[in-house]
Amino acid sequence: MAKSIGVTEVLTLFFSRRLSLHGRRLSSDETQLLEQYRALTENDQVAMRYLIGAMKSISRF
């Protein structure tokens, strides 16, 4: 059964992995998260980036 994860975990995983992807393949979970992110509308993607920025400013990831 697939593990249920929250929005913050998804965003944290996506953006932290995004910076360190050079030279390695994505896991199946990472590929699935990336597909889900790409399926969002442009406005939703922008909103998620702002959310991550706000979360980084108030907590340590």
C-alpha cells in the first residue's frame, strides 16, 4: 500500500531533490511526485513555490 504523505513533505522532497538530481535517476516515488507537480496548472505551481518559500522562512527543513 502506498504511503500517504502531506503537501509539505511532497514539496520538500521535490525541491530538495530538484537541486541534487545531476547525474542520477529518479526513484519511482520521485517520478510520480514530479508527474503530479507537472499536472498542476501554472497558477498552482506558482502558489506551491510561494508556499515553500514561506515555509522555509519560518522553519528549518
